[in-house]
Amino acid sequence: MTDVEAPAYVPGHGLLGGRTAVITAAAGAGIGGATARRFLEEGARVLISDAHARRLKEHEAELGRDFPGAVTAVPCDVTDEAQVRALFDAAVREHGRLDVVVNNAGLGGTSTLADMSDEQWSKVLDVTLNGTFRCVRAALRRFRDGGAGGVIVNNASVVGWRAQPGQAHYAAAKAGVMALTRCAAMEAAEYGVRINAVSPSLAMHPHLVKVTTPALLAELTTREAFGRYAQPWEVANVIVFLASDYSSYMTGEVVSVSGQHA
């Protein structure tokens, strides 16, 4: 794809010491998996979740070898309200508290609008937007009743801002995540809860390779100012910042994690 190298991996600095986090869609090598590792490196206890139970178990074992006793896994399909409630119940049961929620679950796909079926549209919206809504709602109820504040970070996309053919359903869902983030943040402020979002452009991971043609990936890479795609951990670093006290006065913001040309 590109000969431009990513920067050196940034070590942890204890920014999330003593905190408990829930991270959805955290199995495997994508942004969610990278975020789980970065949170553990920053001292957090992490409950990872994903709809893919086998991959989730494998990732739990991998992280558990490096961070014994600090990570647990609970399968969850964010389109199922009962499973979402069970996920947040498990976080409190396993770790005694909840401090940070990262809503990373999303579903993409490529289809022109004229050829898109209702099922394609609804499936992407239900996972990407409705799933984020369900998790934000569950987290807010926990934070409100707990009275100790908290942080939510949602994963949006630059496609929510910038047009791309074949992505009407995904773009609409991600634009919805941005609007949800801003509105929910205003309501959550009275509970001492901050809600922000990241908006990545092109972060390379195995799933993206499976659903995107090499030609499109190459074309998208040419739009990036550094001439390369982001590593998932580079997006995770910004999520760490938003989850930490370094962003204590930020809420309702959507932070672009992008090297795209203006």
C-alpha cells in the first residue's frame, strides 16, 4: 500500500490507572482490539466485548497473558437490548465499578443507493447507530445512578462528514453517531459524564481488507497527507486521551483522527 512507515509505538503512561472500561467490538486486530491493549497499558481494567465469541475468547487469552487479572470478556450483540444490559451488568459484577465506555461496534459494506436493499440499509444502521445508542443509554443509566461521573467515547468516521460512493448507509449511520454524541453530551453533563467521539479516516485492519478492494484502498491512501493509512493503535491513542483526565473540559466533540487532504 505505502512505503511510508508508521511512527514508533507509544508506551503507556498510567493515564487510566484504577479505572474500569467496557470496549465493544474489541476482538481481533482492529481499533477495538488496539484500544483494549492501550487501555491495559495505561493501567485500566478492561471488559472486552464482541459479537464473535470465538475471536473474543482468543483475544481475551492473548491480552490475559500480558495483563493477568486485568481483562475479562463478555460476548454481546449490540443489536440485542438484553445482551447490552447483560454486558453492563457484567462490568459492574466483575470489577465493581464502571468508569469508561468505548462504543466501537459498527458494520460497513458497499452498495450504491439505487441497488441497496432495505435489509442492507437497516442492518448497517442497527449495528452502527442503534447499537451505539443502546450502549450509550445503558452506560448513562449506570453513570447517573452511580453518581460518580464517567466517560463515553464513540467511534464515528470521516465518512459521516465526507461523501464516498457506495457508503450511503454507513455514512448516514456514522453521521448519526456524531449527532448522538453531541446531544447525549449535553444531557449527560448534569451527571458529570463526558461524551466525545473519534472520527478516523483510514485505519488498516484485517476486516477492512476483506470488505474493500485493493484498488479502493490504494486510492483512499493517496488522499492521506502522510501517504499512508493509520495503524489502529494511533486511533486508540486518541481514544485514550478522550478517556483520560487530559480531556477533562471536552464534551460533545467529534475529533478527526485523519491525515486526509482538506
